Amino acid sequence: MAKAKSPGKRPQAGARPQVGARPQAAGAAAAITVDSPEPKKPRTSPGQFISQVRAEGRKIVWPSRKETWITSVMVFIMVIIAAIFFWIVDTGLGYLFRWIIGLGS
């Protein structure tokens, strides 16, 4: 990734140069350096990978049966509330649409 050699303030849009300031050469403001690529990580063997996966799996805190039940019930309640809300909005817009169309006849 390229980085600016010396970070500084960017000129503001529409900003005027200072009185008596000399214009800089185009190449002086565009000096960038390129970072060296990071060394590659050593590859892990399949056995080592599986043991690391199992170690990470042991760190997981699984929800209890009660927490799962309460969360599921809350999701179903929110789905029912959303369904009722959208049914009411859809019915109201349908009546409004039929009333507007009925004005023309």
C-alpha cells in the first residue's frame, strides 16, 4: 500500500495561495513510498488446523434452552406485529387507491 511520505494539510477547495508564496514543482508534492510486502505466514498442517478449530469451538458460549425459547418467542411476536402493521397499511392504501380511482368516474 502506498503512503504519503510526509502527511500534511490538504488545500481547501477554493483556497487562495498566500501572498508571496512560490508555486511548488508538480513532482515535489507527489512523493510517495511503497511499503515492502509482508512476509508470508507459515502454512499450518491439517492436524494443527483441526486442533485450532476445536480450541476455538470450546470458547463459544452457547445459549441455554431457556434463552433460545425466549428469543424464539420474541421473534414470533415481532413477526406477528409486523404482519398486522403491514396488513393495516396495505388495506388503508387499497381503500385510498379505490377512492382516488372512483373520483374519476
